[in-house]
Amino acid sequence: MADDLLSRVTDPADLHQFSEPELNLLADEIRTLILDCVSEVGGHLAASLGTVELTVALHSLLRSPRDKVVWDVGHQCYAHKILTGRRDCFAGIRQYGGISGFPCRAESEHDVIGTGHASTSIGYGLGLAEAARLAGHQDGTVVCVIGDGALTGGVAFEALNNIGHMRTPMVVILNDNQMSIRPNVGALQLYLNRLRLDPTLTRLREDIERGVARIPGIGEKAYALGKDVKESMKALIIPGMLFEEMGFAYLGVIDGHDIKAVREALRQAIETPRPVLVHVRTIKGRGYEPAEARPEQFHGTGPFHIGNGERKRASAGTTFTEAFGDALVRLAEQDERVVAITAAMAQGTGLDRFEERFPDRFYDVGIAEEHAAVFAAGLALGGRRPVVAIYSTFLQRAFDMLVQDVGLQQLPIVFAVDRAGLVGDDGPTHHGAFDLSYLRLIPNMTIMAPSSHVELQHMLRTALALDGPAALRYPRGLAAAFDRPEQLEVLEVGRGVVLQEGRDVALIGAGTGVGIALAAAERARAAGLHPTVVDARFVKPLDTALLDELAKSHGRLVTIEENALAGGFGSAVLEHVAGHGVEVVRFGIPDAFVPHGDRERLLDDIGLTPEAVAAAVTGSRVGLAHAG
Ligand SMILES: Cc1ncc(C[n+]2csc(CCOP(=O)(O)OP(=O)(O)O)c2C)c(N)n1
């Protein structure tokens, strides 16, 4: 039977009973299960295939949950899920009501922490190790698994820096596959490549230490001079020795698909009474040829045919992301000051077309959203017009920079805030639920929410024409026929558009809320009401003149947005019309973390649908008559 060994695992510690050949067979079974399930429902395939042996090796030595394994980002944790009690429900991964695609505390005691955003594992690990020390528990081991991509994030360096100072014994496994979502970038990756490419460097280091001691007349002195000379000799030959210099014992480079080798390294690391960094080399997509050949495509994938790797459902039409990428190239052709910045998401944000067309004006800064914002500020100071494309959820990282280095400095930087609203299967760590709230409170920030591709293109032009910072926020997916206006227009800032004139109730949508407003209006009309429908276009500044007028002429204003109700567009409207004697009903994301699952289903659950809006509007006609 294909899952012979897997069926013997009810607890990860069961792996302790397996021989090394059995562990290898177990890894094969896990890989097959991952491939079978992800090909049906989609998911983070390539990263999870790359860590199968590593996961097996870890659980074959550790005793989770006493020992803690902290997965960075968490998208590579599928084998861990399978080995920690979720084999039987694995087929429902990321599906509505099924298990999460990321570690999730509510799901299992073996998921030490819920993750989704990069670069935090080492910090969590240090905290856990320190808490154990304070509690007098000396027997547990903390192992953090971080990718070379996630290691480009500043918060990972902050943790390394702290560990080097505290010297807390713990293990950091650097899972180096040379890939972030795309090939990894940055000086650190070049350094890792040197180590990967030449494992003899490690041996060389030891030889040097021995050799120095043997040089007649010099060696003894060098040794007498002590550590400093030895270290500088090492540094001459092995540039950097970065991790050792930072207080870690460095073990590497280990073949991360060789269970025996990983186990050996881990045993050593666990026994070492100081921080250890184990550098493993893995292949993203390991064991599935299409994913090995195209790891970027299989980083996060929809359902696909196992035979050839082809997607089962090709998206029809153009997405907001693509419309943004297209418009940006167009605008950059007319204005050479325009530069574009991504934080390791060139394709996801639609900047790949820009990169191809203007390689010299394109920057991938790594998973470094804070730096992306500060770097953009520098470019803007120097006369450039930076466009920073970052998903709503990841831009949260750069909040202080948005306030301090962008808003306060009044710099003309455009933030293209993709994946605004509910993203679906990736769940609460990835929903773009808060950007309107956290952007709206920043003075000088202009915020636009396009309701269509055409609006988005005009808004990008508008944002680039401004003298201060601006953000456009738009949703994931939602492919539609692409309309490419001949001229991109500069919109009047702070002006909404009345799409339908009515009298009883004004449905005011922002972004995807406009489509909901239009569909709800149709239903309301069928029920005999005369709704007004407005596309707000601007969340900041608000169209206060229009709102005043609507407040006077309508008994009720209904706001619709795909953002948290707390502090979002509806809040802004409410704040403005407070005291005008008009009722405001707000539709948006409630004050709760929305789980994962099909986007439409989630929108239905939170009542962000035309039906729900129409029901609220028509169900209160008597009330409206009173108000009128
Ligand atoms: C703060 C943040 N920014 C961006 C992302 C999007 N993202 C998810 S995985 C990933 C690449 C991670 O690369 P690496 O850590 O090397 O793991 P690998 O997928 O190669 O195993 C990126 C950029 C994220 N999860 N968190």
C-alpha cells in the first residue's frame, strides 16, 4: 500500500521508531500525498515539496510539542501537518472549513505559532527558548526553519543580532533553495551561494586553523596572540564568516534531501550549548519535475494536472494586477522619472512587465517592505516618482514608514496596494482587511479605490500627477475583459461619481463595493425602491460636498467596502455626516479575523453581498418612510 508507513504515524514521535531507510520511504509517501492533494485543491506546492526530508528528519529526532519547530512564513509546513495528526484531513487544506495552509495554533499543539508573514521565526524561537530558560525547562529544543528568501527580511536580522548577544542555545535551520518566490536577490544570497558552491570552504577553515599553528615561528605566535589573529586569517580566506561572527556555530552546507546527513547535523546542533545555524541546501519543488523546472509557477498554484503540470482552470480575462502592470508601463514610457519597487513579489504585483521593459528602473528589494518604503522615500527625494507595489497585508509591515518617512515628508510616492479585501484560500494572514483603516489616518495621503480596470488606470495616472503620497487599493483576481482607454486621465481628486440617481437611499461603494452597490440597487428597484448609487472613487479626501448633498436628500446612506468596518471608508463617511441627522449603515469586514476558504463564500458569510445589502435596504422601507 502506498501509505504503509504513514498509517503507522499517529504522533510525530512515532518517527523515532523508524530506521533511516524507512524514513526515506516515509518521505516518498508524504511527497505523493502532498502532490495528490495540492494538484486537486491548489496550494504552496514547491516550498512544501522542498522540505519533506527536512521535516521527516526533524520529527525523527525531536519530541514535538515539547520541542518547538517554528516554520517561517509557514507555507512549507505541509509535511509537518501530515506528520502531526492532519493526514486524514489534508485533502481539505485551504478549503472552506478545512485545515489552514499555514501553521495555525487553533489547529494543533504542534503548530507553535500561526504564521504567514515572513522573517519572524527566529524572533519567536528566541522568545520561546528564553521563556523556557526562565521557567527552568532546560530539556526542550527550539528549532526555527527559515528560507533564504525570508532571511532577507530585516526582522530576521534583528533576531539574529539579538541571539548573537544573548547566546541563547537554539537551532536555526537556513533552508537555502536559492529561491524566494522567484530567484532570491541580495548580497546575502551571493554570500550563501559561495558557501553552497564550495563546501570545501568549511574544511578549508579547519585546515587553516591547524595550518596556522604549524607555521614555524609564526604559528605559535599567532596562537599566542589568540583568537583575533585566527579569526582574521579565516576572514581572509572565507569572506565574512557572517554567522560565526554573529555568535552562531555554523554547520553546513548540508544536503537537505539527505535524511541521514540532516539528522547528523541536527544531532550535533542540538547538543551544542550555544546558538547554531544549520545551513541546508534544498531544491524547491523537489521530486516533481514541473515544479523543479518552474518553482515560481508552483510556489502557489491552483489545481493542476499531475501529468504535465498544466493548470486545470486557466483564468479568463485580465486581473486588476495585470491592468495595473500595463498602465504603469504606459505611464513610465511617458515619464522617465517613474521607477518601480517590489518586495520580492514582482510577478504577484504585476511588475514583471515593467521589469522587462525598464530593467534599470526596477528594484526588487527582497522581503523588505519597510526598506521598500524608505528606499522609495530616498528615490522621491532625489526627484524620482516611485511606485511601490505591495500586497495590502504585507504593507502593514511598513506602517511606521508610511507615517514617518512618506506622509510626514509629503513625498510623491505611489503605493499600489494589491490583494486588498479578502483573498480567499490563504486566509487571515493574507486578507487585505485593514489598509483603508491604516492609510486613512495618515495626513497627506490620498487614497483611491478603483471599481474597474479603467478606473484603476486613470487613478494610477492621477496618483503620479500628485505632489504627495497616494495609494490605490484593488482586489485579488476578479478577471474581466480588459478595457484600455486611449488616454489616461487625471481625475479630480476627492470627487465621487453618481452612477444612478434615486431618492430613498444612497448606496455608496468603494472599490469592489461599487459592484455590490449596483447589484443591490437592481434588487432594491425590483422591490419598488429608488436607490442612488455612488462610486466613491476616493476614500481620502472624501467627496464631502456630495456627501452633504446626499445626507440632505436621502434618509439613509449605505456604505459598502471590502475593508474592516473599524476605521475604513464607512467610518470616514460616518465621521463626516455625524450630526447631519442621516442614518448611516455600513457594510464591510466585521471586527474579526476572517478564516480561509473560497472568497465568494467568505463574502457571503460576512454579509458583503448584493443580497445582504438589498435585504437591509428593502427590509426597512417603513423606517425609511419615517425618516423621510
Ligand atoms: C512580509 C512578507 N512579505 C511577502 C511575503 C510573500 N512571500 C511568501 S513566501 C515568499 C518567499 C519566501 O522564500 P523563502 O523564505 O526562501 O521560502 P521558499 O518558498 O523558497 O521555501 C514571499 C515573498 C510574505 N509571506 N511575507
